[in-house]
Amino acid sequence: MRHPTPRDVWRARARIHGLARRTPILDDVELSGRLGTRVVLKDETVQPTGAFKQRGAASKLTALVEEVRERGVVAVSTGNHGRAVADVARRLGARATVFVSERVPGYRVRALEEAGAVVVVGGEGQDAAERSARARIVETGATFVPPFDDPHVIAGQGTLGLELLEDLPEVASAVVPLSGGGLIAGVALALKAADPSIRVVGVSMQHGAAMHASLRAGEVRALAEADTLADSLQGGLGEDNRYTFPLVRELVDDVVLVSEASIAEGMRHAFHAHRRVLEGAAAVGIGALLDGSLSGLPGPVALIASGANVDPDAFLRVLEGGPA
Ligand SMILES: *Cc1c(COP(=O)(O)O)cnc(C)c1O
């Protein structure tokens, strides 16, 4: 497939209607005061499965012709991507099978099943789960839905950027949680097409930020995973990354890393200021703004609050003041 373009983001927008929500922006008075310019949160927590991944899944599944979609879709994901694929498939009357490893906690398996997935425990680790998924695809002709490195997925995530331009036409900076880069690549495609001077900044956690390390090295690098509140940002870029690494290298202005303490501050802020439950991955931008990592960013600034799927016990511990 060719690289996604801004037009593909518009095409995705036309397709995802009714499958992913158009989300609101929330003005943040305290953060605006700190930065000296208007700061808003783009609230993706109201998506049907609680995260922006709904957009990419909807874009990908609606790009398949019906007879292909009827053979089913397959994902390898323990989190937001798997849930989104399951939910969109159910809405379209297709079958979604999600492969997970034995190590996945039970509450995550239940969440996938509630979203409509058939969950298959595909082996001991992530690699084994991926091998099982590939075998299933060969057997059944099902379609694999990648979590980020796919033109339709990237274009789907970019629809969030189009909405930002409508709701905040003066937007000067977008601050985007960054893992595999599907979200930031899509958002950057949309925003830079409207005005190349709009700044697009990625935020990852301090340990295990594979995109940050890869950008520095000038080639895709893998890093050891470390525990983090931003668990949705864990994982590498894939050895055969084709789309997100080149797009991020071309379009993204800067990537900053935040500490676990800052992520926790970000989560607490979202709860106290907006009564929003953000998972760690969604709070990295707020954390970076609060700890001074984003000083000097031109405004208005949009922070992408990417998702809400956090283990309740972990969330309570953060609210009570601990970093983890
Ligand atoms: C997947 C995810 C991200 C990161 O998106 P990428 O496209 O992998 O960069 C950020 N926040 C949440 C809540 C996610 O689920």
C-alpha cells in the first residue's frame, strides 16, 4: 500500500461516521494560566471503547470490501486497539478474533470479550500470540488489523486532527501521546496540510520510548520494556515498520519524555479539573505541560487525551497521591 495522504484522512472521515464519535474539546483554565495561552483537551475518552483507537479500527474495517470483511478480522492486542477492532467489527456484523498471550490479566480478556471479540490465548509471549494470529489468517483468509503501521489506521486516527481544525481553527500546537506513531502521524498529516507551521509534538514515557530512540538513531530501534503508568504506550515499532517511522520523522517537530511522577500528576489534574478518568498514556501531555517540558509552545495548544482505560485500583492509587 502507498503512504497515507491528507486526502486519505478526509476519506476516512467519510467512512467512520456512526462508528467512531466526533469528540469535544475541553477548555483547561489552569493549564492555560500556566502556559499563558489557551490550552484545550481533545477528549477521546468518550469514544465507544474509551480511546481514539476506535477511529483507526473504523477506518480500516470500512476500507475492506464486504466479502473480505465477512471472512473476519484479526488483531493482536491486549488493550485499546483490540477492543476497538472488536467493537467496530460487531457494529459491522463481522467477526473479530483477538490473540493475546498467557500473561494477559483476566480483566483485560473480559474487556475484550465485552467489546465483542473472540479471545484466543495464542501462547506464552507476544511473539507466540502473533504466530498464532498469522496461522489463523492463512487458514481463514481473515484480515489482520495492525495497531498503527497501516495507511487506513493512520488516516483514521488523523480524523481527530480534522475535528480540531474545525473546533479550534487557530490551533498552533498539538501535543500527542506517542507509541507506535499511528496517532501522531495521522494528526500531523491533517494539521500540517492545513498549515505546515502548526507544531506537532509527541510525548512518551521516559523508559521504553522506542520511537524516540529510533528517531535519534535514524533507524528503527527496539528497547526493553519497563513498567509504566502509560502502559498503552509500551511496545516497539515493528521490525518491518513501513509507514509510521518515516511519517513521524518527516512531520513531527519534537518528542519529549515524561517521568512517571509527571504522568501521575497529569492523571490527577484531569480528574480534579475535568472529572475525567485518563489512563496514563492519555495524561502524558498534561504531565509534560505541568512539569515545564512544554514551555514556550505557541498557542492555542491542544492536548490529546487519548483514552480512559485504566485499571480502577491503579487509578485510585494515583489519585491518592502515589506515582504508581
Ligand atoms: C495506542 C494508544 C496511544 C499511542 O498511539 P500510537 O498510534 O501507538 O502512537 C496513546 N494513547 C492511548 C490511550 C492508546 O491506546
